[in-house]
Amino acid sequence: MTQPADSADSLSGRRPPARWWPLWLIVVLSGLAIFYVRVLREGPSIQHSNIATAVIAITTAVLVLLWLMFFSRLPWKTRWLALGIAVCVVGLPVALFEIHGVTGDLVPIIKPRWRSVTPVETESKAGLPVGLDKQTPAVAPLWPQFLGPFRNSTLPDGPKLARDWTKQPPQKLWRQPIGPAWSGFAVAGERAITLEQRGTNEVVACYELRTGTVLWSHADAGRYANTVAGEGPRTTPAIVGDKVVTLGGTGILNCLDLATGRAIWSENILTENERRVNIWGTAGSPLVLGGSVIVNPGGNKGRSLVAYRLADGGRAWGGGDDGSGYSSPCAAVLCGVPQVLIFNDHAVFGHDQATGRVLWEYSWNPAHAHVTQPIVLEGDRVLVSSGYGEGSQLLQLQRDGAGRFTVKQLWRTRKLKSKFNNMVVRDGHVYGLDDGTLACVDLATGQLKWREGRYGHGQFILVRDLLIITAENGDVALVEPVPVGRRELTRFPAITGKTWNPPTLAGDLLLVRNDEEAACYRLPLAR
């Protein structure tokens, strides 16, 4: 009677041959799965494809390891040697490198652990520059808050920019290290104010606009940090009169003297409203409206959107019962009613400006973070967008004789999925970054006009008829926004590294920053 080969080998003392076919099967199936996810399948977003690819890669590694140790039939010495090599291959990079956050497409950013970090100056030791005293600037702020004077990344009466930066390159006034944060700058006179993380403190730092000299700084004990989201505050200050209002990543709301940084009052909006820090930090930039500072701590019992008195920090009103998103409150007049819009965890809400009462809401998929600012349009319309495959919707608001609001969807498209780029509107078209690629959509119909040009998950400023784009890699590009196709006119490398922060334009001075450095450039003007 013939015995199986394995039994015969065992009886003869010979080792069975190595079993390779499971390894080839794992490799082939893994390759086919990745090809399907990245080529054949039309996934909802780049982020979903990258997550699926990572899951396949990890699963493949585990299966290969199981094959090696339990099903390969290789000599045990060989198995342990291969396992040791695998541990070294994985362990050495882990020891030498670290994950410094991810890109907007959820690709890890790897940096060496031994890299040196230049210390950030805490305050000028030489005093104020000549001609700049500690008096509050008498001029109106050029860029007083998040996304500029109108809180929509648009300067219809801004400077007339030169269209060719090759012949007239931007002039670098300064470029220097800065503490981690995803904040932007607010500018009044010669003061440019932003937030940073410096060690265990959240810091409000005031720089001289044209030199980068630190004029004053205010520190609070607190630190938000997340491997994926990064470190530090994630809001932009608001300047009104002789005050500056700031909100840190851990919920600390400050009202400071603009000239000196002296604290006027302070509240922790999360503690005060019985909330915890969101997974991606506190990210809603404060809105100063009349005599109130409006913020979105999220929560129930009328604490979703809250107003504090600018004069003394006392609570003015609260309204709503939803968790906060990562968008910022903005003022609007819809159907003749002044209100505050906020894109929360589960819906877009309209609150009465005087009382905080919820006037209307429009449900939105809560599966992913809501970051992009809603855009208020003429005709009582609101444009809303989010990433991760969700897309954009144009909403029409109406109000009946009894004062009740209704919201109707005019159109929906998945051709413009703005993850956290703040879109702009010009001549009946909306321009935004669809998963990092510039796209143009007809506002009347929602039809995609074109989609081309990879800028990553950056930000915009629409200046008259030109679009300044700060790309995710730190480049600054100048684009003519027209519906017939992408027209990039010029660009230059402004800073280095992942740049998610909103840019600031104060006259012809462009301020850009990320979580490692900041810079100021004088942009050439049209002659």
C-alpha cells in the first residue's frame, strides 16, 4: 500500500519540502485587492481608497507571518531567522523615524526623530521697533478674523495683483520657525496675531507684520496633540477695536488687550458648558458680532452655540443641542432674519443672533468631520460641502407667514467634495478643492465644469478676479478662476511642509504658515 509523501518523508526522516503556494496565493490576492481598490473601484474618496489600501497591506503582512511560522514547512531555524529580520526591518524605521501627522489624503508623513527643532522666540528683547509703540492701532484691521473681513476668503476690493510672478517675484520680508498650530493670522495695523503651541502652553503671539519680530505673547497651560491631527491650536484670532479674542485647542477663550496682550477675561468654553475636547480638538474660530463673542462648544441643554459678552466674558445666550463640528460660526441674513450659521456634528443650523434660538436645521451625514464653511448666497441660499465622498449641496431657505423656516435641496453633487478647503464663489460658479484637485461647479445647476490641477488640501483667497491658492505642500499659486478651464498664471514656493493653515492678505502682504514655520511676502502689484 502506497503511503502519502508526507508520511513517507516522516518515516524516512526526511523533512517535507517547503510549502510555497500559500505565500504566492496571499501575494496574488493582495495585489488583486489593491488593484481593485485603487484602479477598478470608483471609491467615494481618495481617503477611503488609502484606508482600504492600508488595511489590505496590514492584513497581508499578518497572513504572511502566519504562513511563515505555521504553514511554510521551512526549518524552524529559518523561520525564526526570517521573523527576526522582519522585526528588524519594521523596528529600525520605527526607532529612527516618527509619524508627523498625515496628509489631507491620510498618507502618513514620516520624519526623522533626530531632526533639530529651532526654538521659537518668546518675545522681543530689544523692545518695540522704531516707530511702533504700544498704542492700539487707529486703523481698521486689514484682516480682522478667520477668512478675512467678510469671513468668506474674498476681497472684492483688494489690491490689483500682478499676473506674472516670474518677471516680478514676490519679495520675502521674513521667514522663520513658529510653534505648531493650524491657526491663521489676524492683522490690525502692524500687528499680526496667531496661536501656537510652545511646549505645554497654548500661546497667543503678536508679531510685527513687516519684520516677524515678536511684540508680545500670552500663554495658557494646555496642549492638544494627536498623532494624526497634529499638535496645537486650530483657530484664527478675531480683532475688534482694542481687543483680540482667541480660542485654543483645549477650549480656552481669551479676550486680550490688542496693544499689550494683557488678559481682560478668560473662559474655558468646554468646562463651562460641560463638554470634552473633540477628537480633532476645538476648531471653531470665534465670531465677534456686536457686543458678543460667539463660539460652538457643542452639547445639549441649549449649549451647542454660546455667546459671551465681549466686555466682561459673561454668558449672553446659548442655543441648540448638537455636538460641535470643526467649522466656525458665521453671520448671515436669511429670509430677512439676522442669524448665525454653524455646521455641527449632525446638521447645519441657523440660530437667531439675538437669542441663540434655533431657527432651522438641515441634517448632514455625521460619519465624518464637518470642517468647510457654509457659503451664504443671494436669494436666501446656502452652499454646504464636506469630504469623504459626501459632496456639496445647495440649499434654499424659505419662511412662511408664521415665521417658520423650511429648507429645500436645490441640487447635490459628489463632484465637489471639500474636506476642509473653504470654497469661493465668482460669477455664478463655485471653486473648491475636490479631494485636493481644483474644481469648478455651476451654481445654478450643480454641473461640474472642470476638474484639474492637484493642489492638495490647501486654502484660498479670492482677490478681485484672481485666486490665491496656498497648496498643501507650501507653494502659493495664482489662478484665474473662469468656468472654461483651469488657468494657473504663476506660482512660487513660500514655505515647506504640510500647509493646511488659512493664508492672510493685508494689503499687498501675504502671510502664510503651517505647523513649523511662517513667512511674509510682498506680492507684486499690477502696473
